[in-house]
Amino acid sequence: MSSEIPFREVPYLPQRLVVEHRDDGCILLRNGQPKRRHPPHMLAPLVYWASARPDQVFLAQRDPDTPSKPGWATITYSEALARVRALAQGFLDAGAGPDRPVMILSRNAIENALVMYAAMWAGSPVVPVTPAYATLSEDFARLKHIDRLTTPAIIYVEDGEEYQRGLDGMGVGDRLVLYRKNRPEGVTSQSLDDFASPPTSAVDLAYDRLAPDMVAKYMLTSGSTGEPKAVINTHLNVASMVKMIRSVWDVERLEEISQGPQVMISFLPWSHTYGAHSILHSMLDWGGTLYIDWGGPTPARLPEMLRNLKEIAPTQHTTVPAAWAAIATELEQDRDLAKTFFSRILVMAYGGASMGQDIYERIQKVAVEVTGERISLSAGYGATETSPTISNVHWPSDTMGLIGLPLPGCEFKLAPVGEKMECRVRGEGITQGYFRDPEKTADAFDEEGFYKLGDAVKFKDPENPDKGLAFDGRIAEEFKLASGTWVSAGTVRVKAVEAVNGALSDVVVCGLNQDEIALLGFLNEGWCRRKTGRNVGLAELAEDETVRGAVKDGLMAYNRANPNSAKRIARILLEKDQPKPDAGEITEKGYINQGRVQALREGDVKRLYAKPYDADIIEIK
């Protein structure tokens, strides 16, 4: 995309990077821009906007029982505050407090948000759990582990019937179960409407007791190498992080350009830090409107995601690369969608995983055709332990793979680890550790109190640090071939997916102690069906010669550009199913867990290296 085509105005404040090189080889980075003052806790923005913008819509969703109906159900800031106060009274009557957490089992929904904020108002930490652990699991092992770890006193489920198996598998006992609809059987339960009570002075006293160091949530890690850990998020962690994001904006100019409050639409789950904090709570802090999307970048959910994007014109849109890949394809094919999507948007962003340059170029091509301008598409970076966002690309950029630079209020340390530089961070948004796990807590921080992210980073231009940091692979995903050559699995993964132009949604990079790199490939179902003209399942698509040919041709082109053994791909096996989130093969952020997939699909990994190769193996010569 030509750099002569201007970017649509984005009111970023000037970059003020402070760089310090130390004798021990570490590099310290800080943002010299002052951080905006944060509120004392996560409930303060709700109280503020209920007064400043009482009639502004806070949340909107489709009819929860008949989502096919047109239109949106909404709740304003004043209505949300009234409802949260009534539910907070219910929690106080039920004995809420710091040692009585509230577990939430629900998709993103208005009631989910109200229960979350009400429980925190009453002083109970919230434990948001991915619905898959209670609905898709066969043995509920992860759900039971989370229950034992966090010991919630109250469980909220959106639908008692939908979550009945999970409640039974978890063993609720005599604990109270709240529900929106369909009373669950065999447990002590109460509907949300009956649970809410007219607020008394106790609600006001509970609000006055809220403090920055109080635990707001136990956010669960994905459990990539075993059982999930419970990350302690205080009110300070989240409230400070949101203001860090806003500290690189000229906020007044942003609302002037947007002609009003910010508008976002998102499917990113609130059981994960990205959706819960960088989306939901950021919109609350902005005083904006969040449209809850029950779609997603899968064949089954994609039509709903597109339906919503055709109706709602966001001012900002941030999502995972898998969703951007799906959006790029649809924007190319549907000009009405493109006109709506680009009509008001100022900033596009991605997080959770690296994104290929090809997706960016395709989106910008449509943006220029529709608007005559490029739209900034940049990255944010962080982790569950960092609440999450600690850096982003806060300048117009046309380079994917960057993680940006530190936001005001946090400090980076780039520490030498082997031949790489590991990114470490400290600041107000960083967790104090893992709940009831002092050993893992101690291992997570270095001797200076920096949290060790486990990611390698490098400067895009070592001579000009202001151009930002680029992701340089996971330290733990680096491995050696039998020759002793180091392989960066993260780099190979992104480039390989990019090379096949849409045929693959993701790959797992194999080769530890082997002579060559080989891949397990997961197909992009929608692309493959359009390419072949066949509406068939994954097993048949994986055997289709058109699909196999497209994958082989793309990887052969990749090998011509990457001939050395540290990058060259020898073979690929196309998987005949998709990765399983409940088994930990894919995280809620939408990226493949390399180690977990290889452990669970050990047989397929062995097939990649077992001569003679069977007919499913595609050799890349």
C-alpha cells in the first residue's frame, strides 16, 4: 500500500520514549508522557457516567432468547447503575466479602456485566470462567480445579438448563446458584430478579469501603501447560491499565472527530482479560457504547458477526487476527459492509497473536477504495498478568508484527536470555501474583520485581527505538533441531500461514531434536469451501486436491524465500478437525498453543517424521 495515501486522522499524543542502556546488557524503556489520573476502583466510572451521561447507552445486545429478532436491547448508564446497586444489595444480604468470590458462567451479556460489577461493588472478587469448561467438557476437570482453587460462595449462570451438566460435574452442594432463565435442578437457586433488592445505606457503605488494593477479580490463565492459574487483579491493576491506554490519546480531540462517545462491537470473551478489560471496562471508562457480538470468526458464528458489523459503525475496532482474516475476506466481497465499517472508524487494532502483513494490505486496499484514506491498524500487547495492555502502537503504522512501545505508567526491561531479549515489565497494572500459588508467583518475577512475560522482542530499527518493538517469538517456543540450529516457532508460524493466502487458519511448528521442521496445519474452513465449491466437512477438505495443492504451492513459495534449515518447512499434515479450546489447544485469545497441541496429538507429530510417509503427509519439495 502506497505510503503517499494519507491515514485518517488519529489524535495520538507525541511519543516521548526514554531509553536507558545498562552495563548488564539490559535495556530499560519508559514512556515520558504522563499517565492520566486513574479512579480508585473499577466502579467509579459507572457512578460518574450515570451522572454525566445518564441516557447514554452503555451496553447493547440482541434479544437473548430470540437473537434472530431485529434490533438491539440496551441499557443506559443510569439504568445500569440502578441495577448494579440492587444486585449489590442482594450480594451483601448473601454475605458478600473478600473471602466469598462469585463465579460467573455466562457468555458475554448485559446481565453478565451487571452481576460482575455488582459483586465487586459488594466486595466479592469475581471469577469469570469460560463457558466451554462447563458446557463442552467431558470430565469437567478444569472447572473442578478452578472451583477448588477459588472456592466461590455463589455461582451465576445465564441459563440453568444450559449449565446443568457443569453444575452437576462441579458439585455445587448447598451454595447459591443465580440464574437469568431456566432454574437449574438439584441446587439452591434464585433468579436474578428475585435476588436483587432495593438498595439500602449498606450499598453506599460498601462503595465507600472499596479501595485500590482490594481484589476485584481472579482472572484465569489458559492453562497452556496444565491446570489454569488464578491471576490476582486488584481494582488498581485494571483501573490504572485503562488510563494508561487513554494517556496516549488527545481524548477531547478524539470525541470531536468521532462526533460523540466511542462505539465498539466485540465478541471477545469477558472470561479473558482482553475482552473483559481492554474492551468492556475500557468502554465503561470512556463513557462509550459497547455492542455485544454473539458472532465470531468460525463458520458457524461468522454470519452473526457480519450481520452485526453491517448494522453498527464502530469508532474503534479491536479483535484477534483470526477475526481480521475473516473480516478482510468479507470486506473484499461486500461493498455495503465496507462502507458501513469504514464510515466512522478511526482506529483498528489486533492483539492476542501476531498478524500477517497480507491481512493488513487486503484491508487497507478496500479502505482506500471506499474512503480514499488508510485507516490505522496497529497492535496492542500484554498478558493476563498485566491486566492486560502494557504497550501498543500509538502512531499510524503500516507494519504488522510490532507490539509498539510502553504505555505511560509502566516500565519495560529487555533482558538478555540466550541470543534473545526477553520482555519484562513492572507498574501499577501488574498482578501481585497467582492466588494460592506462592511458588509460581515467585518464579514469575525477577529480582527487581519485573514480571517475566516469556516473550522475546527486538527493535524494529535498533538505530531508532521510536519506531517500536517487534515480537521475536516465545522464549519457551524456541527449540533446536538435531543439528543444534535454533528455530523460532512464532516466526515460522506467522510466515507459513501468511504464505498460503488464506487456506490455513493456523499451524503448529514441530521439529524438536529432529532433522527438519514440519507442520500440523489447521484449515480455514470458509476459505476452503469457497475455493473448492464444496460444502463438506473438514475431513474431506483435508483430502481435497485443490486444498492440498494450494497449501503445497504456498509453502513451496515460502521455502524459496526461506531456504535455511532454521525456517525451511519439509512437510505438513492437514488436521481433520479444529483445535479444541476445552483441551487447551487454543486459547480464548484465539491462537494455537504449540506445546499443548503437540502433546495431545503426539501420534500425528510422529507421522510427520515416520518414513515412509503416509498418503496424508504433504511433502514440500
